[in-house]
Amino acid sequence: MHSIRERIELWHKHLPRVHIHYAVKTNVDTEVLTEAHRKGCGFDCASMFEINKILSIGADPENIIFAHPCKTEHMIKYAKQVGVRWFTFDSEEEAQKLHRLFPEAQLILRIAV
């Protein structure tokens, strides 16, 4: 825990206006996720399991970005039901699917550089 706490504090010190979204797939350990939540991080989730894990530690669904590159209709409807509003997309088809199923969603365009 010491390491993640130090890294988040270092990030806040040097980049105070940049909000961290921890990629849950890198480590789903509850203690790590809880510490990231305590330190004010948001979360990048790629599955319903990860969304559930983050909600179970008390995080606000507004602080979750659903970042799976090709979400099924079921996944989108589930995320909407539990209050997740932020979604990544990297294709026209994904944007159209999100708009059709959840027109109020907040979208983040993912660009490969």
C-alpha cells in the first residue's frame, strides 16, 4: 500500500490538475483499489466484474470510465443501470451503439497515436 500511496501523492504534487483513473485490470486487489479510492482516484473499468468491484469499495459510479473497446448491449445497459455515465469508444460503430442505447452517456474518444 505504501508504494501506491506514494505514487498517487507524487502524481498529485506534480500534476495537480490531472485526475487519475486507475486501470482496474492492472491489479484487482481490494486493498489497492480501496487506497486508490481513498486518495481520490477514478477508475478505468473494462468489464462488469471490474465495475462491480469498484462499486463494492464505495466508489461513486460517476468516477468510473467504462473502457472496454467493444461493449455488448448487455454491458452498456448494465453500466447505465448502476450509474456509470462515462464510456470510451474508438470506432463509429461503437459511438452509434452507445448513442442508441444510452444517448445521455458521456463519451471519450480513444485515439491510437
